[in-house]
Amino acid sequence: MDATANDRETIAPRVVCETPTKPTRPSSSARGVVKETPVKHELVRVRSMHDASARGALTFATATECEEMCSREKHARCQLGVTCDPYVSGKLREHQRAGARWMYRALHGLDERERSNAGTRGVVLADEMGLGKSLQVLAVLWTMLTQGPSGEPTCRRAVLVCPASLIGNWGAEFKKWLGGVRAQASLCEGNAEAVDAACDRWCAEPRTDSKSAFDRWPVLVMSYETARRLAPRVRAMRPELMICDEAHRLRNAMGSQTMTALREIEAPMRVLLTGTPVQNNLNEYAAVLDFAQPGILGSLEDFQRDFAQPIQRQYERGASEQEIAKGRKMAEELNRRTSGKILSRKASTNAAYLPKKTEIVVLCPPTQSQRMAYESGAKLVETWTKKDNSASFGAAALCAIGILRQAANEVDQILMQANSVAEVQTDAEKELDVEVESDAIARATTTETSVDELKAVMADALPSGYGGGIDGSGKFTVLQRMLEALKDRGDCLERVVIVSGYSASLASADKICKKLDLPTSRLDGTVPVDLRTSIVKDFNNGDGGQVMLLSVVAGGAGLNLVGANRLILMDVSWNPAHDRQAMGRVWRDGQRKPVTIYRLITSGTVEQKVFERQLGKEVLKNTVESGYAGYEGDGFVTKDSLTGLVKFTGDGASSNVLWGHALDVVDCPLLRFANARGAMFSVIEVDDARANEQPASAPKRAAPKDVLAGKLARKRIAFADLFSAAARRK
């Protein structure tokens, strides 16, 4: 099939040269002494590759800026402006045009006060999910491959590193946006032989007798694992640009083989893509930024002393006025120092282009069996705090949090749990972002005894005749009724994604679906990477199940599940970024239906408290992005507060969050159906931008409009009172 001339852009830029001004000849003075007239650096000026006035055109650098740069850096030629290919830039939305322009200019130092062409230049594009980070970076990449301020491409070869499950996605993105004839991407996927062949293709010199892009593979796409093996070969080809997708993974890679391999490649320009630059703490944020722009925040020790400690101290209880003032000052300084290197926009930016999204948090009271088991376990943990051995308590409490979270999810998960104490403790430490003292970890025997005692107490608290299943879970009772509503509606085009961090929860959801004859697709860590793309494609096309069972780990990296218009999040992660990523799978480009997202939370348990503490971490994220540091909530966990996490507090809304009440039933057909089947709902609104606000009787602190979601976002909370039938009969 023949391509149009516009579709067959060549890698080498087409230029029209102008005759340079001749230098001034030597002149003679009256005494006959020949003097050399200083010769100004002359440039051969070449026409811009694309017409800046064309429809959809986007100018990255003006003619004047190109001349200044080329004169300063002693180039022989100068292109009269750098304009992105209108074929690509015409597809960009306004925020994407701004992002692509910012990225190009930052990589080329066009806005730097002290300009230099030495060293590494890097940026972090930290737009939230669904804003089209991939299209923005492809617009910049294509421009760099074809042109530059000096009339020559500023990038001959580029390498893109991403999670293995996204390699196929990136191949599809190249074909979708660049048409397959502009820039070919060599994909390192499959077995070792196929990966080596892809690298060979990228390393090969282009044919000199052809100008077709089909003969060039300037971009190598590989996984982080493959990068460790191919780093020496990639470095030898001296790529000018490295792109790291899902770059928040680098936050825990400092000193690892992956980070060593990526640094070994030594690409002078770097772009890091992530929707979650801040997850648990500021050290992770510093690690990502340091890889993009080495040394921007000094050493890790300097960063912790100058920024992390004072910023986090201001949020802690008992912080003095001086500490609060210093924290705010350092937050503003951190924002100032990084403002030119990181760009982050909220998902609400895309709201004008997408269907309506409704987020409903459903507080599900535990069933009586579940409540009896949970309360018994929580009371036992409370007795541990009265023991003198506080170090041993620290280790045991971490395990208790993990166990009680599973009990809040489903009692059966505790009865069937086979994880070792060490595994439970490690998972809890990682998610809570705390560490217990080494002597506590050394007391493994004491900890294991405590955990065994906790499980036994919870099992003994169950009523005689307990049969398991949804009798042990309030939220799975709600889930079953919601899926019954989906079945009764008979709309096979309406698809649902059920997300959980526990494989046991996905298995329970699968049982409910089978009971209701609802076909399912499943995507979790057990599914081979090379099968995931086809599973997603079939589900979106309607050829898969009506319900997608998705693990948080498998669903947290770039998956597009726009075939579904409802998503049910079965549990709460301590790290809010995990939940945001999971919920972002359905409300993104390509979605054509209104979206409803349900967060099922067992009320009064550790789950509800983890959800409330998520709000504090959202404020930390906002502090970094905007420099605002006026929030005074309890956003950080200390070991002293672990007991409070697990204590059962009843079925009502927490006093730590500003709850507003409404009388109408939430306008959702699935929940209305559940209500008709015996679950009583009332609607509660929570203003998540003002979490942990003082009670109504205390003076109110004003919160800025841009806290968290860019505005004071309102979330609707449906309170499902599943065991109040007696009250209804009255």
C-alpha cells in the first residue's frame, strides 16, 4: 500500500540552505599595518522542517532561540525554528501541547538561566493517569529524531524502558500515533533469541540507499529486567535519549542492579514517566528526581536533613510553630528547585474530554460472625500494648495489622491463611512504610506465638455452625447483591472490573460470578506476560468475560480497560497511589460510557482507618507538587499509633473526617437493587480535601482550592447497614 508523502517522513531532515554572509576582509591602516577585523560566527540558516502556521502545528523553539543556541554552541548551521510535525501535534489536546513543549525545551535547555550543553538533562512527566503521557513523549521523540535547532536531529537513537507487560502497549502506541512509517520501534519481547534480534535490529546502521523509515529502527523498547542484560550493548550505541515508563519503580531501585544498568547506559537526555512520583515518603521522590537530573537535590543525607525531615515534621503532633514554619519554607524551596524538572497535572484536566465519573465509597458493616472474630482479635492486640516488651509488640503489631485487614475483608482468609509470620511482617512493613527495631525482628519466636494466639482467638470467637462464605464478609454480601443486579439487568455490554490485592478475594469473587453464571476474565500475577495483551483486548472488545478479575499488582501499570464502565475496588491499600492506579484503568482515553467506581470498605475496622490515612498522604503529594504545606493532619504512622489502627470503632463514620450527611439513596441501579434485596443504604458525603479536620465545634482552618484534586472534591459515601433488618421492621 502506497503511503502519502506526508506519511513517508524521512529520518534525515529536508533543509534549504541560504548563502551565509561573507566575512569582512582584512583592512590596512594609514601606516600600512594590516589589521584583522573580528569575524562574527556565521551560521548557515536552514528553513524550518514544518510550517509553523500550518493547522495543528506546535512550535517548540523559535528562530531567534535557535540562532542564539547555535551561536553560543558554535554550530555551523541553524534551523529557523523547531516545529513539531503537524500530523502528530494536531492530535494533541491543549494540556498535551503544553506538556510536549515543556518537555522539549527542558531537554534542550532553552529555558535555563545558565545554559550549557554539558552533562545530563532530565525531566519527570508526572501527569496523573489518563492524560496521555505516551502521546506527549512520542511527539517530542519524533521531533528529536528528525530535526533540531542546528538543522540536525538531536537524537539518532533512543531507548525506552518499561515493565515487561507494557512492551506490547508501547508498540501499539507507536503504530497508532506515528503510523508505523515515521519511527519504527524495535520491541524486546519473547524469548532471549527474539530479544537479541530486536537489539540487533536497533544497533544496525541504516541503509544509505533508502530514505524510508521502514529501514530504520531508532527506538529500542525493553523491560527493566532486559536492561540489566543489554546495558553494555545499548551503551556502546550511545543513545541520546532514555525514556523510563512507570518510573516510580525506580524509587526503591537505588543501588540495585537495575539502577546500575540504567546509569551505565549514560544517556545525556532522560524522560521519566510516572503518574505517582510521591507514594509513601519524600525519599522516594528524591530518588526518582536524582536519576532524571543527577545531583539536583544533593546527596540523600543532605536531602533528608534539609527537606524530608522538616517537611514531614510539620505534620506530626506536637510540632512547634517554628517547626511548622520551617517545614512550609522548605516545601516551597523544594517546589522552587524542582519546578523546571517535573510537571504534574491532575486527572481532572481530562474531564472535558471524558464521560462523567462517579466515585462511591460503600461502608459495609461486618457480618455478625465477622464482627465477633475481628473484635476478639483487636482486643487481644490491645492487651499487647500493656506489656513491657514494647519491641516485641512492634513486630507482632505489624503482623496483626496484616491479619486484621484480611479479617476485615473476609474471615475465611484468616482461616485459610498459610503465609509465614516473616512474610506477613515484611508485607506490612513495606506497605506501612515503617520498620521495627532489629531486636524485635530477632524475637521471631515471640512474634510467631503472638500471631498464632491471635488467629486462635479469632477462630474461637466465631459462632458454632459458622459455614463460611459471604456469612464471613459484609462487603462480599454487598458484592453478591451488586452482581445479582448486573445479571438481572441483562445488559451484556455493561462490563465490570473487580480489583483486589488478595488472590483469595479474587477467588471468592470468582465463585460468586460462577454461581450467577457471569462469565469472567482474570488477570493477575499468575498470568504469563505474553498472554495479558490478548486478554485485555478480548475483554475490551466484548469477546472475554463480562467481569474482569484484576489484581492490584497486574492492574497498576498502564492497562487500558475501557471496555468496562464500572469498577469495584475490594480493599484499601495503605499506599494511595496503588488505589489511584487501579481506579484509573477504566476512566481514561477511549472510554465512551459514564463510569462508576465503587470502593468497598468494612466500616469501623482497620480498613476504614487506612482509607482515612490515605487522605493525609494525598496532602503530602500535594505539598511536593504545589509547595503548599498548610495541612495539619495526622498523615504519618508511628508505632505508637498501630494499636489505634486495629481497634474496632463501630459502624459509624469516623470523627477524624469531615462527614456531611444526605437523606436520599445513592443514585446507582446496582446499589438500589442491593437495597431492595435487604441492604439498607443512606448517603454520606465526605470532603476528602479536608480529612482530619477539627470537629465542628473547633475553629475551622481554610484549605486552599488546589489541595488534592485541584478543587474541593466531593465523594459520595453509601453506608450499607446489612444487619439492621430489625430496625427496618420497626
